Amino acid sequence: MTQIAASRILLALLLGVIAAAANVLGGLAIVRGQWSRAYLKYFIALGAGFMLATAFLEMIPESLKITAHPDAVFFLVLAGYLLVHFFEHTLAPHFHFGEETHHDEMAHAHAGIAAVLGLVIHTFFDGVAIASGVLVSTWLGGVIFLAVFLHKLPEGSTVASLMLASGQSRRIALLSSAALGGATLAGVALMYALRGAVGIALPFSAGVTVYVAASDLIPEVNREPAAGMPILVFLGVLAMLLLKLTFHL
């Protein structure tokens, strides 16, 4: 392994650990009752815009450059999108980002477990996305990390509140948040073992990113009556564009 490859893998691991810690922090805030829903909304709105811009302006174009069969890129993007839809909204009867308030719909433990499984699948691909990006370039890995990090706190708080709403203890709620962090690290580890498959992993994780932004986060923004929330989505896109213009063009 070359020195450059080794340093990139270490960078991916570091970014994965930071992202995983954000999952735990989000869960801890819910368990201890120290979370402000206003801050959660801000992260969701900014993250949605930043993630969409990252997927369409960086992840998919880079996938087209490094893949031997460019026609397969959009198939893999679609496959990633549909995989998360299956686990988050086909298996889970009621799921949305943010603090769970529909306790009647989450009354059975299996409902919470199904929702957690969906989140574990998508956080696994958070790790895959970070590591894939770093293996392509430190720039791409950095912007993917920022996109992932912006929704990691809401992920952790979401899974903790889901478990509490389904009747689980605070300990189980916090462990569920830790499981999301563990899944992220597992995704990083997989890309370390299969780093030659980055041409498949990057477009697939781009599809996951598009799903999380467009189908998980944007609907939560649209639920809010305040006009300022949709504006934050555009600010997230603008932040990505400014980073690109400043550091990558």
C-alpha cells in the first residue's frame, strides 16, 4: 500500500469516527432531554440542500469519470435510492426524521426496530460514501463528509426518539444511536477492504444520498410553516457551491 493510499484510509477512518460520534451526540441529547427542535430543523434544512448539491455536482460526475461503464452509473444511483426506500419506508410503517411524536403509531416494538434497521442501512452507506470519496480525492471525501455530518445529529436524535416512542428504555435508545455510528464505521471498513470497487460504491452511495436528502429531509422541511426553513435548503446548496468555487475550480 502506498503512503498516499494509507493516509487517505486513515483520513476516511477519522472522518467516519467524527460522523459516528455525531450520531451518538444526537441520541444523547434526546435521551437527556437537552435537544432543541429548532436546531434539529436547521440541520435538516441545511443538510438537505448541501447533500443534494454534493450528490448532483460532485458524486455523480466523479462516478462517471472513474467508472469503466458510464451507462451503469445511473443504474447504480437508482439502485441506491431504491434500497433505502425499501428499508426505511417499505419495512417501516411510519418513519420520518426528527423527534417522534406519534407514539400511537410506534406502540409496538417491531415498528421501532424496523425503522432503526432502515436507518442502519443508510448510515452504513454514509460510511461507504465518505470512504469512497476520500479514495477518489481528499476534496470529494471532504465535501461528502460535510454532507453526511450535517444530518448525523438528526439521525441520532431520530433513532433515539423512535425507540423511546416504541416503549424502549433510554439505555436502548442511546445504544440504537451508537449502532448508527457503528454502521457508519462498518461502511468505512468495507471500503478499506474493497477499495478497488469504488467505481461501484460511489454512484450507489450517491443514490442513497439523494434519497436521504430528497425523500427524508426535504419532506420534513416542507412540514414546517415558517418560510425561513425552505430558504435554508437553498443556503445549503449555496454553501456547497461556494466551497466548490473557492477550493476546487
